[in-house]
Amino acid sequence: MRYLLSLLVLLLFVSCEEKDSYSELLGIINSNEKSINNVKQIKSLIIKIDSVKQDSSRISLLNSLLTKTNKFDYKHISFEIIKKIDKSSVDRYDKIYANYLINKALYFRKTENLDSSFFYYNEAKKKNENIKNIKFLISSLYGMAELESKFNNYVTSEIKLKRVINLSTINNNYKYYYISCIALGNNYMSKGDYYLSLYYHKKAHEYYLKNKEKLDFNFLHREVFLNNIGNVYKHLTKYEVAIDLFNKALRNKSVIIQKDYELYGILISNLGHCYLNLKNYNQAIKHFRIAETVFRKLKNYEELSLVLIQQSELYKKLKNKKVSDFKGVNALKYSRLAKALKCELFILEKLIQLEYNTKANTINYINLRNKIDKIEDKSRNIFYKIQLETNQITQAKEKAENQRNQVVWAIGILLFVSAFLFIIYRNRLMNSKMEFQQKHQKSNERIHELIVQNQALEVEVRQKEQRRIAMEIHDGVLNQLASIRFKLFKLELNQEAQTIKEALQNVNSIQNIEVELRNLTHDLHAQSSNDRILLIPIIQQLIHVHQEIYNIQIELQKDNWDWEQLSAEIKMGFTRIIQEALHNVVKHAKATQVLIQLQYESNNIILRIKDNGQGLDFSSSTSGIGLANIHLRAEQIQSKVKITSKRNQGTEIQINTPVFS
């Protein structure tokens, strides 16, 4: 009852704690309502989670909530949800857990914790491969490929992206087929393999046109495609072709500005760059100024720094060093504000080419180049290590699983053998117990026989004594009484002096008859008290019975004294004490030798019973009962008991009984 009450209190506490945490989550949303989209939708989902009791349903809803907060880029709530899911038993539900790992990886991707992001994408990949969930496996592989391309691991990124394309074809996953083609196009452009880049961008465009209803993307595909293709031609220095593509993309200028203002700025910036390389400086200045305005409004400092450095290059060509330097300094400033190391490196390289603060910028360039190389090397090593360790962990898990199975089998066999041995031991123990009980019963039967024999002997002795007394009365007392009666009768007939004298002599003989009757009565009482139990014979019989049944050696040592003169109570007490002691010896002490001693020392009888057994366990209830019986028997005959026992050194019971002459 007490345990149940504690459990209920614990459950209540956990329940209360969980409700408080959901309340805190709602509080976070309430305090940041202006910075989150679809607040009502998220709130209703949290309230729904709070009311769900089933573990799997609650975890699934929490994971759905994490998907939404990641989408809305609300990192703080995402972090709280991750903590909550991590505390749950999410790993018990394979499909939910696989999706959760992807969401967790995406959270770390958004918080720029890229190593952790890659780790969880890799964990998701393993899990989805294990449960054969192709949909989430595709997401995991794409996430890993995206991170690898960020750190110039183009080869491994391409392998994963091509695998995504193959899996997407099998699984009809239109979205990831399309975006993987675009990602491959961007990878090949970054590597300088422009024709392969064109191939994959065109492949993405053709796939979109064929499956645009199934893709259902809410973005400007045509404009993005034209921008990507235009970028490739720009890198191929085919600026007129690139300008034509960028202008085609800008035909729906108002729609682009409304739907994707950043894309509008990128298209304008690309046009400015093309005009710069074609030496159409007026058009270049015009487009760079528009792009600069767009990126300043968006606070997109990375793109802003790229526009500014191109303007610096433009004004350098126009021989306006002051404006060129000003634009260059601002470009470096905004690249650092953007915390975009590669962008900053590009700006430094351009500033060196523009001969602005060459020495300092060269040193900064070298240091930053080394820093980026270290970061990329470290990330590549970490990514490689994660995948390598994953393979090693997988192998280790398989090995551990095999070992676990072997251990389980070994434990199973061991348990079976143990159970089998236990059954054998239990049967032997029961047989031993039964054998002991049979021996004990046999011992009791023999002791009962001895008591019956002793009682028969008592009857026989009593009958002999009765016959002897009868003969004494018949031959002695009755004859004398008959003689007296005859002489008194004679006196009645003859009252002479001589007859009276003889009669008076016979009267004196009546006193002799009285004495004789008293002696007979005394003898009768003495025989009934003392001769009823024969101490030594019954002890010897007890010894014989226990030796015969229990196969132990028992020796009787006694002083040369008339032990039969003891009272019946003492004899019976000694008999019962010896019987109880021998019972303890065979049941508890496991002795092989027993010594019984009877000593007489100045009106004091000493009974000792020694054995060579394992000693008494005074805490045992069974041995305690036997000792209590010995004490009770001793008290009944006014005796003192002394018991000494040591572990594996045997036991000695000493009974001191006073006797009086």
C-alpha cells in the first residue's frame, strides 16, 4: 500500500511537471507573437499535445510541431521541443524517431551547428536504411550532401545526390529529384565543370515542366532556372547569352519583387556584373545601385558586400580611386558583418587585385585562407570520421548483437542447467528430508517400544512385588494372626492361668506383626517409586537405537554408583533430556561421535552430552525449540543447564542435579 501511494505521488508529480513545461512553451510563443508565423496553428497544436495521453501520439505531435517551428525558423521553441522529445521514449517508435532525427539535424543546420547537423543526418540515414523507409532516407542523404558541398566535399556530395535521384525515381519523390538536379548543377559550377552544370540545370527544368503539377512548389521556378543557367554562361564568359537569360527572368519584374525580392536583387546584380565585363559601365552602375538598395533593405550583407566589391572594381576601371576604395572598404565591412568567411576571402582577394592596402589585405587574406582551410579540413575530417565511426559502430553493433545472442544462449543454457541441477538438488534434499523423517519416525517407534517394554517391566516388577508381599502376608502375618486367633479361642474355652499367660505372650506378637506390616508397606512404596524406571538400561537402549538408525558412534561413561536409587522423576528427566539432545545431534549438529557422561560428585549428579558436530545456531527456531525443551525438563527436576557451543567445534550440554542422601 505504501509503495502504491509513493508511485501515485510520483506519477502526479511527473504529470504536473509536464503540464508546466507545456505552459512555458505557450508562454514563449505569447511573448514572441510578432516574430512567428501561424501562431494560432502552433498554439492549437501545443494544446492538443497537452491533452493527448498516448505516448506515441504525443511524441508524433511534438515532432510535427518541431517540423513547423523549423520551417518558421523559430529556433528557441525548436530547442525546447527537442529537449522534450529527447526526454521521451521516441526511440521506441522507429518511423517517428527516423523523422525526428531529420528534424533535429535541420535545427542544428539552421543554428549553424553543422557538425551536429551532419551527425544527426547520418544517424537518420542509418535508421532509415535499417527500417527501409525510403522517403526519410532520401531527406537524410540530401541533407548530408548539402553540408558536404558547403565544405567543398563535392565528390561525396555528388555520390549522395545521385543516390537521391535514383531513390527518388523508384519512390516517385518528385521534389528531391528536382532539387538534387539543381544541387548537382550548382556543385559542378563550383568545381568549374560548367557543361555538366548546364546538363543538370536543364534536366531539372525539363523535369519541372513535365511534373510541375505534382511538384506544387510555391516559388518562381522559371526565374530561378534562368538565373542558374545565366550564372553558368556568365562563368563561361558568354555575357550576352547570360544577359539575355537574366532579362527573360525579369520580364515579370513586379511578380518577382512581390514574391521573392532577394531573387530580384540577385538577377539585377548578375546583370550588373555582365555589363561590367562587357565594359558597359553606365548599365553596370545602374544595376549595381539597384541591387545595393535591395540588399540593404533586406539586410543581406553577404550579397551586399559582393555588389559593393564589384562597384569598387567598376570605379577602379573608371579611375575613381576614392569611390573605389570607399566601396572596397564597405564591401569588407559588410562581409565581416555577414560572418561569411568565403565571401570575406573573395573581397580580400579583389582588394589585393585592386591594389588597395595590399600588404595588410594580403596578410589578412593568408590568415583567413588558412583559417578556412582548417575549418574545411576539420569539417571534412569530422564528416569522414562520423561516417567511418558509423560503419565501425554498425560493425561493432553487429558484433555486439552476435555476442549478445551468444550470451543469451549461454545464459539460457546456464539457467536450464541450473534449473536442472536445482531440481536434482531439491529432489535429493526432499529424499534426504524424507529419509530423516523416516529414521526419526523409526527412532520414535523404537523409543516407544522401549517405553512400552519399560512399562511392561514395571508391571512385571510390580506383580512380582505384589506376589512377594502376598506371600509375606500369607506366610508371615496371616500365620501369626491365625496362631493368635487360635490361642485366643483356646482362652475362651480354657481360662486357666497357664492359658492366659500364653495368650498374653501372643498379644505381644501383635506388635511384631505391626512392624512387619509397616516394613511391607515401606517396601511397597519404595518399589513403586524407584524400581519403576531403570535409568541405565533405557539410556543404553536409546544409544542402541540411534546408532542403529543414524549410524553415529555414541559412548556412555558412568561413575561406579548405584544410579537406580535416583528418583523416578530424575530418571525420567534424564531420559527425556538425553533423547532431546540426541535428536538435536542428528537433525542439526551433523555429528559423527557423541559422548554421554554420568558423574556423581558429593550429592550432585552431573549429566554431560558432548558431540563433534558443527555447533548450534541459537538463532534457528528449530534448534531453539529443542533447547527450550531441555531447559524445561531440567527445571522440572530442579536442575541447572549449561550449554557451550562453538562453530565447527561441537556442543556440550551439562545438567547439574542435586540429590540428597
